Amino acid sequence: MGDLHLGGIALKPLVVLGATGSIGSQTIEVAERLGIPIAAIAARHASPQLVELARALPDAEVCVVHRGDEAERLEQVAGDRLHFGSGSVTEAAAIKNATVVNGIVGSAGLPPSLSALYAGNRLALANKESLVSGGPLVRAALAEGEGELIPIDSEHSAVWQCLRGEDRDSVRRVVLTASGGPFRGRPFGSLHDVTVDEALDHPTWEMGRRITIDSATLMNKGFEVIEAHHLFDLAYDVIDVVVHPESVVHSMVEFVDGIVKAEVGFPDMRKPIQYAITEPDRAAVESEPFDLAGQSLTFEAVDIEEMPCLRLGYEAGRAGGTAPAVLNAADEIAVSAFLDGHIRFTDIAAVVANVLERHDVEEPDSVDHIAEVDEWARAQAELDVEALRA
Ligand code: MG
């Protein structure tokens, strides 16, 4: 497939990983809106939604990690286009001359990110684990391959856009905004008795269950601090966080002359997804007029001592190496134990802190190495969860 030229912008065919998830479906919407061909889609299971996608996209290769309930129907619909196994996803990410949108949730997102970068593709990245757990590997792939890495997350897309045309040495500080989640303004220590439903009630963004809990603890912001460190090659000391409940200012960059740039807009993930695909160009689409009249925007300082998950994010980031992979894996276990009603909301921070405490940081040298550390951290977190249930 050649490039599509849209109003002078050359757009490469898309490979959509995590095609049935929130980022994946919005990417397909963006692709339809812009008329960009989709070369491949990938998902974890053969689900009814994937069968529908395979039918709607008759030219796309279809990659599935596990067969799932709908495997036979998917075989009927996709025929020769269907490929099974995690290797098929990694191969799809290496399709020549493509833009790979990685919306996979979890550590399965790292190998295809590396594959896309080594193949010289553009990687439009929404998978957190790629940079949180595999930051050093992704940076090596970026340095050695001819690929490009463009972030999709609203905060990082904002910083990316603010930094366009700027000299990296002229950055004084980056400020990531955080909605603060449903418990904004309440100290973490006072949240012993909050319920799963209360924690899942995110005021501004519709997201998956884990990321919604991670937003409520501010662990998600800790991950984003680590991602910003890798994406923009910034020291942790110059990455700040401010609470901004309206989620209109997506993030800001302060320069050495005191001038501050921000990227603003009403929350809509299709915008940063589209930008990551068309960057450095912009494709015209219909959108709601941006009107701040009558709106008020508020900002609150974050007390890092009051928010232990954010503090752990900075600590793991500064420790570097395998520490952020441990942070992520322990958090995933702790969050699912909370969602299952096994531990309290406030125990999430305790579990993660304990596992990090027991970890000897190493420099990760391969995906397998990160997978080993990830497995170790999960097992350790399970032990802590068990101890808390007893
Ligand atoms: Mg975000």
C-alpha cells in the first residue's frame, strides 16, 4: 500500500493494535473520518466486536493472540487474513511503511512497540507499559532504528505540541495536569473506606477500570511522569504535576524566559490520536467550537507526601532500570485486588511500596528480562495482598 495524500499530507496505512479497546476503536473512527486505509488490526481475543471489525475492514490483516470464543466465526469472516499468536501482532507492527497505533493494555504492548521502531515505522503510542516498564529498551530501539515515536496520551501530546520548534535546552519545566479523580482534595490517608464504585466514578474521562483507579490514586500520573522523562529526555526535577479537575489544559511547558505554552481543549481522545497520525501536519475535521466563555478553569497544588502513589512513581523513575517495571506490575495486582474487594483502596500504595522496597534494581537488557522482573513483582504483590486479606 502506498501513502495516501490528504490535502498535501502523506498518510501511511495504519496498523491498529488493541483494535477493540477504547483507543483502538477511536483510532478506527479517526481513520474512517480521514479515509486512511487500515493494513492490520490486532486484539487479544476473537470477540464479537473483532468479528464485526474484520467484516467492516475487508482489506485488513487480523491478528489475534488467543483464539477466544468467536475464533470459528472470525475464521469464516477473515479467512486467509487471520493470524494467531502474539508473534503475529509483533509482525503486524513491522509491516513496512506503516503507522502503528499501539492501544494495547498491559505489558503485551512492549514487544510490538519495539518491533515497530526497529522496522522504521511511526509508533503512535498509547500503551503505557512500553515506556513505563520498557523505557530503556524503547529508547534504544528509537536510537538504533529509523522509526518515530509520537505519544497519544493527552498530557504527552500536549507537551509534544508545546515543544514543537523549541530548543530542548530552553525548557525550564514541564507541568502535567491531573484531573485528580473522584477523591480530589481528600488526603489519601482518609480514603480507607471508599468503595470500588466510588473509585470508578471518574469525573471527566471515560476509561478502563484499571486506569480509572490509577487516576484516583494518582499512580497514573506517576506513570506519566516516567513516560515524560523518556519521551522528552527530561530530568525528574523538572517534571511537575498540578491538579486541574476540568481537564481542559492538557499540559504545559515553561521556558527559560518565563513564557509558558499550554495545549487546551475539551477532553476528546480522537484529537491526540489524529495528531499522532498526521504530525507534524494537521488534517481539517469538523469539531465543536472551543469556547471558554462562561467556563472556569481551576488548578490545585499536589502535596506529594499526601499522595503516596505519585511519590512512588517519582521514586521508581529516579531509581530507573527495572524499578518502574516493578511499580507497574505491583500496581496492576494491587488494583485488581482492590477491584475484587480483597484489599482497601489505601492498601494499593502499601502493596506497591513494599514490593519496590524488596526489589534490587537492575539495568534491563531485553524484553525477557523485563518479563522476569514483571513476574517476580506480581508474585511478590500477591503475597502482600494475601497478607492483607488474612
Ligand atoms: Mg493521561
